[in-house]
Amino acid sequence: MTARILIIAGSDSGGGAGIQADIKTVTMLGGHAMTAITAITAQNTLGVQSVHAIPTEMVLAQIDSVVADIGVDAVKIGMIGSAETAAAVAARLVRPDLAQAAVVFDPVMIATSGSVLADAATTAAFRALLDRAMVATPNLPELDALGGEEAVLAHGCALLVKGGHAEGETVIDRLCEAGEGEAARWEAPRIDTVHSHGTGCTLASAIACGLGQGMPLEPAIARARDFVRLSLLDAPGLGRGHGPMGQQYVRNDGLFTGPALNQVTLPASDYAESVAFYKQMGLKQIVDSPQNGYARFEAANGVTLSIHVGDGVAGGATTYLESGALDAWVAYLARRGVSFEQMPKDEEWGWREARLTDPAGNRLCLYQAGEYRRYPPWRL
């Protein structure tokens, strides 16, 4: 069953953080995102220009609406809006129809741009939310504002101490649990980018999605960290300040359990000729190792294809490359000298296909299938 994730947070008009980042994250990780918006903000990559808190009764009405019909497996709490709303949400989360839902609390107080998003009264009201949370995910300034590690752990929830605001080339994140100290830690090289707006929202929502899908806390955090790092690496570079991340580009990266086909290696005989061919096909080269006879390319959906000189014998299988504009793609390639054995043709199984071979003799099918790839009329 699809995990149902209720997100209680503010809206970011710039689409980088808040509800917008949460929805993108949960959707890309396979969950169903539902929202209770606590505040509307006017903000962009340069900062927050205005904040309008949603009345507490309307926040609760949103929660009650989705709970009554759809149900909730996990809750992510971000920007809460006011002390009154914080107290009311905490009381609502202990009622029977939400008592079993895992709660991830990201106590949003300070935006990436430095804008303050929670006053002293609201921060004080966070105590009731910490009492209900399974895990809290403050950044270092927010952790200080909450009184430090021991003060948070005193509420009985786990604490993810995030190292993104610390100095140094290595980011260290630590999972601490009440009465047990450090339970896990992760270290990774810092990603040098200004396009980091929404990292905290994305991380917390990814954790909530994992918990809602039945993952234990530690692996849910590990997957969430991978998702955040890939989103940072995939950031589209929008805006003049702290730009949004690229959650929409995190696809086929092994973030789901079970087998996922996302890499094919084809044998090659002439390295330079095969590299030129696949670049001409429109694939983006991301690894160039001529001394090893190996190159890897990335497709538009994140799947990779590589060529390796001497690795196997060509011709034993057919590799399929899909396009939503097959005829235009084939015509473009043909004008540039690519030779086709079959031009685009409608097949009886519902696909439209063109066929050719690469310089090493590997068979390729360029195709357009639409819904028929995964949902043919005869699907089991």
C-alpha cells in the first residue's frame, strides 16, 4: 500500500523549501503527500519577504479532513506558524486516529537565507511537539535555540544532529537516542553549492516517507541522506541566491527496495568510435576512461549506459532507448548520418520502433511506447 504522509508545514512561494519541497520529496520516493498548510510565505532564493500564518482552526480542519478519509502512516512537521498552532497540533497528534503514525519534527526557526520563522513563544511551544515526535531534525542553530542535545533528548524522542551548518569539508550527521547516546553516524564530503534551499525540509520529509513505508529509523535516515545529496548534486541553479534543490531529478538511483534496472554495459571494439556514437545519440557522457576502454553515459531519466572494450561479445541482446518524440529524434539522427535498419514503424504490440546497430554491432531499438510499456492490455 502506498505510504500516506501528512505534511504540516508552511508554503514557500519560490518552490524551494516548505510544502513544495516536501511534496516533491515524498512523491519521488513513492509516497502519497497530503498537506496541512500552517503559513503562507512570500519568499524566493534571496529571502523571506512576508509571512501570513493560517488560523489554527483551519490547520486542524486540514488535518481532520485527510485523516477522516485517507488515513496517515507518518507525519512530517515543519514550519508551524504560531505557538497556538503548535499546541493544538501536538494535542491532535495524540488522538487515537493519529497516535500510531510516526512523527518527524523539523523545528523550522531559521530559513537558509537567515530569515527568522519562529518567535520565542512558538519555540517554547515546540516542547509539546518534541514529546510526540519519534525523531527531531533541527539544524545546529535550531538545536542551540532548543537548549542543546540533552534538552531535546529529555523529551524521549530521537535526535538527528545535522552537520550541514558546521565548518569543515566533511559533513557529519549523528543519530542520538534518549538514554543511549549516539546510535549511528554518517560522514560524507561537503557538496559545495549555494543551491541548498530546502535541505532540512527535504531530509525530514524523506525520513517520514521511509518510516511510513515501514523502514526502521536508521535506514530511513540513511536513504533520506542519499536523497538530499543527490538533490543537491542535481540542483537546477535557479535564482540569484540560495536556489532550490533538484528533487525532481532524483530518479533510478537505487533508493527503493527490490531490483531496479538502471545500468547496462555494452561491449565495444573501438573506444573512440563508440563514444562518439553514443554522444551523437544524445546521451551525456559522465565517465571517460580510455585507458581502461570504459565510458559511461547518462540518459534523460537518470539511467546509465556504459561501453567497455573487450567486455563480452556484441550482438547477444538488444538495448532499448525510449523517447516521447521518437520520429523527430530519428529524423534528427538520420540527418546527421546515423544509419537505420528500420525507420519508425508501428508494431502490433503497440510500440513504435526504429532499429539500428552501434559501431561494435550491438543491436539498438529506439522506441515510443507510452502507457504500453508498463500497462499493455495483456499485462498480468
